Amino acid sequence: MNVERWLRLVAGAFVMASLALGYWVSPYWYLFTAFVGLNLFQSAFTNWCPLMNILKALGVESCERSTKAGA
């Protein structure tokens, strides 16, 4: 999997987990859901997300390398 797929996977997991925590633990967890949503929104315009840097540092291949390898 490349960086974009990992980003969507982690963001989706964070949203689902924070919604569950907001329902069963404390409504303040919904703020984390909003943070993830806002971060995804800004990354659509800037093409930068902090998780992308973390994933690249962990050795996940970028989208450019995965498309070149598949061609």
C-alpha cells in the first residue's frame, strides 16, 4: 500500500474510534473527529498532511514510486 491508502485507512480508523469514544466515553472526543476532518480538508488544498510525513519516515512508499513500479 502507498502513502495515500495508508492515510485514508488511518484517518477512517481515527474517525470511527473517536465517534465511538464520543458516544460511550465523553462528547469531547468529537473534537478529535473534527480535527481529523479539518486536517483532511486542508490537505486537499495543500497536498500536505502530518501523517504523510510520518508514514514516509516509516518507509511507506510514495504514490509516485508505486505508479512507476507498476508501469
